[in-house]
Amino acid sequence: MRGIVYVFVLAGLFCLASCDRPGEERAEELDERAEELTDEAEERTDKMDELEDEIDTTAVIVE
């Protein structure tokens, strides 16, 4: 009889161990959002560099 109880207790513990905690899911969502923001920042930096290269930096002196 004790063996059966131990089996059920172990099965219950394994079920609890396999469940995702809400904190883990939230942390994963925050990591994904951080990666998205990093990608967006890199794209904007690249675009700014391209625009900077297109700007004519020669000075026009009018006398």
C-alpha cells in the first residue's frame, strides 16, 4: 500500500515540476521584446548612417 502512495506522490511532483511558472513565461516575453527593440535600433542606426553618407557636407562660401 505504501508503494502505491509513493507512486502517486511522485507522479504528482513530476506534474508540478513540468508546469510553467507565470514568471518564466513573462521573462521569455520580455527577452523576446528586448531582442525586437535591439533589432529595431540596429536598423535605425544603419538607416541614419546611410542618410549621413548621402548628405552633402561641402560648404558653399558666398562672397
